Amino acid sequence: MTEAMDCEYTVQGEGPPLFLIHGIGAARNTWARALPVLTPHFTVVTYDLRGHGASPMPSGEFGLEELVADLERVRERTGYETAHFAGHSLGGMIGPAYALKYPDRVLSLGLLSTAAFRTEDDSAKVWGVVRAMEEKGIPQVLETLSDRWFTDGFIAAHPDVVRNRLKQVVDTDPDVFLNVFRIYAGTEMAPWLHEVMAPSLVLTGEFDGGCNPRLNRLIDEALPNSELVILPDLKHSLLLEAGEVVAENILRFVRTLN
């Protein structure tokens, strides 16, 4: 039996429920720029993954299955029978995995800045980052990631946001951070994405290195009922850089379903 943990969550807004799932070494606050667009139209549930933010620490190694169980526990505790779900990066893997296990719960999915159909070279690159962090330490490798996450213009204009994001990673327990990074690196949705029937918005940034348009086109082709959006100029941290644009796309997509 997969053990679920009681993760900390926040409920705000009004309308149909929408669960938002953050990525590696982040927390609920990653959705701050998206919320003003979403809360007038959705009852938004944000939560911290286990070992992240204010959520409890796990006692040992965990996998994608446990993260799916945690999301189901949050849903049970909020009492919503069905909902919309959207996740960023690793969250974009948790959402579809949840939809595969609980198809009757999911009204729609947002797969934001995520990856599937990685080539051997793609996999080698992401595992290379994991190995470098294991060997050298997370802070030592982190600086190289800010260029992958943010555009040059945003780094220049908002150094505080970039600094806070890096601090958020460093403040995450290193065992937890590496655990979720390994889940992200090792998860391959290609074998089962075609079984995810929920209407799905597949969205990424034009210059996202690891979750690039090439992989997202394959995700879109594999899903039976999906729409692909490539946001021009953006990299991986599109929630921090353009959260309102992401939110507008989620809102527009859900409205097309009615």
C-alpha cells in the first residue's frame, strides 16, 4: 500500500475546483502570478509537495506513485469529487499519472513545462545534472540552472525573483530535492500517455531546454485530446516570469470545454 502524506494546502477563489501542482524544490507560492487570473473563475487548491514548503518531511525515498497518492489525499481532504488539474515540470508528470489512476476525478489537465519521449541524449543531460548535484552539492550546480530557467532580460530586470528561487531550492532538504529530481529525470510518460483521456493543455516555453517544444509536440501527439501552446521567448520558469499568461491559457482552454 502506497503511504500518502497530509500535505499543506490552500483553497481560494470561486468556481469549479482547480488543483495546481508545483515542481522540484518549489512550493505553493510559485503560482502567485497566476492566481489573480484564476481565482475569479476557479476554486484554486494549491499545495506543497511532501518535503517542500510547509508540508511534512518524508521518512525515506519515495517515487511518483507516492506523489500521486499525496495529491489524492489533498483531493479527499478538500471534498471535491471532480476537478481540473494543472502541474508545472515534475507537477506536469504528477497530473497525468494521477489522471491515469483516477480518470473519473479529472475534468481536464494542464501539462506545463514538462517532458516525455526523451531521447538517450535528453536523458543523459538531465541525469548529468542530477549526478553533478550528488557529487558537487546542489548550491554549486544551481547557478548554472538559472540561465536554463529564466530569460536574460528577466534575470537583469528581476534579480530578486531569481535569487529567491535559488534560495528556495537551497532551503529545500537536499535529500528531498535530489529525490524529486531523480523522479523527474527517471519518469517516462511515453508508454502510457495515450491512455490519458482527459482534455489536456500542453504548454511550454519556446526556449525551455529540458522541456522543449520538440518533446511537447510528441506529448501533444500522444494524448488523445489535447492542445499545444508554445509561449514565445520563455524558458522553464514561466510561472515566475509570465504566470498570468499561463493562467490565461488555462482559463481559455477550460472555457473551450463547455
